[in-house]
Amino acid sequence: MYPELKPYVVLITGGASGLGLAAAQGFAKEGATVVIADLQEAAATRVAQQLGAQHLGLACDVAQEAQVNHVVDTVIKKYGRVDVLINCAGIADQVKPTVEQDMVHFRRLLDIHLTGTYMMTKACAVHMLKQGKGNVINVSSIAGVIGLTYRNAYSAAKAAISMITRTLGCEWAAAGIRVNAIAPGYILTPLTQAIIDEGKLDKGIVERRTPMGRMGTPRHIADAMLFLASDQAEFITGVTLPVDGGYTSWGAPSDAYHEST
């Protein structure tokens, strides 16, 4: 669908599983060279090998600046450029009343989601500015748009990611670098399914609250990323695109979806 992506080098953090994995598969299918940077080195290497010989898997804790810089330096030395950065690395948050939340976990979550996104973007931007072209796609969340009670760190981090998407998107627009974000809604990943199976998330409530009446899939997020990285989105920067089946648009005090609709 997007032949212009074929010569691109795409760096994806958290690309060994979940939404990052779907993105890696999507870009590889378009012919792009994919570099997966993930905390789990073995998983990153395995996925890269499955995608094909031209791809690469690297270990990286995005909360550690030295590791971030090492990954970017490795990509530049091996491929000579980085065209698309997808900041997808993240960890699960604690769903607890505020007074019971652990400050160590709070800081760790912000370090990975927010600081990691910032540091990786900054490191790649140095090279994108020299190239005169680049594309950054961040992963925000509906939690950063509407806020989710008992999930302070996650909601705050995702809202901040949307804001730096706006500021960086404007700062680098004239230099040929576009910065956008995607705000996924409830996406049915293996992790989400496990939470449903454990009784910690009611799938029926989520579906009724979503105007489209269903949860999304990782492919929906990957498709949005492909579009934002393509030339078809060449005049789009600084935006956070909800991919949520209408979840954040529904404001009425009732279910959004009924079988009869």
C-alpha cells in the first residue's frame, strides 16, 4: 500500500510483543528494514530473525540514556540512517487507589513511557535533522485523553506524551520531521485477554462503552502507524490520533453500543 516505505529504516521500541510487534510486522511487510529495540533481547532477536535477514533485534532499556544512545548509534553505523521512530516501549501500571500507589513504580513508569520516549526521540532527531527528513510516531493512550481513575502514572505519562508530540511536531516541522502520536483504545492483545480471563477486565462493559461495539486489534494500531509514516500523511504533524472505535468521543451517561444499532 505504501511503496515509499520500502527504503526506510524503522526503529521500534518495545517491538518484540504487543502493539510494537504488530508495527514491526506491518512495516516489514511493506519492505522496510525494521530494528527492534526491546528490554527482552532474546525476544527482539527472535522476532527480527522471523521477519527476515535484513532486520535487527537489540536490547534496550529506554529509561537508560546510555542504552538509548547505543541503540541509535548502532542503527546509524549499520544502516546509515533512521527514517521512522516508533516509541512503543511501556510497562503495565498499578491499578490502585492513589494512597496505595508505590512511588518507585510511579517513577519507573514515567521513566519508561515518558522519559524513554523523549530520550529516544532526541537521539534519533539528531540524525533526522541531518537527513532533512524523518518521522516519529509516539504511542499515547485514551488514558492520556480522558484520564483513567486509579491509573495516575499511566494517565499522566500518556497525556505528557501527547503534549511533547505537539511541541516537537511544531519545532521540527520546517526541518522535514513530522511527529505524531496514536491514542489506542482498548486493544485485544494477549496481555489484555489474560486480564479478561483473570476477571480483572469486563470485556462486555468495554464493548458496550465503545460506539463500534468491539475491542480493537493490534493491526488497527499498526495500520494507523503505516499511514502516519507514509507520504499520504505528509501534511500532518503534532497530532494525537485516537484509534479507539469512538471510545473517547462518547460522552452520554449510557452505553454507546446496543445490539440493535
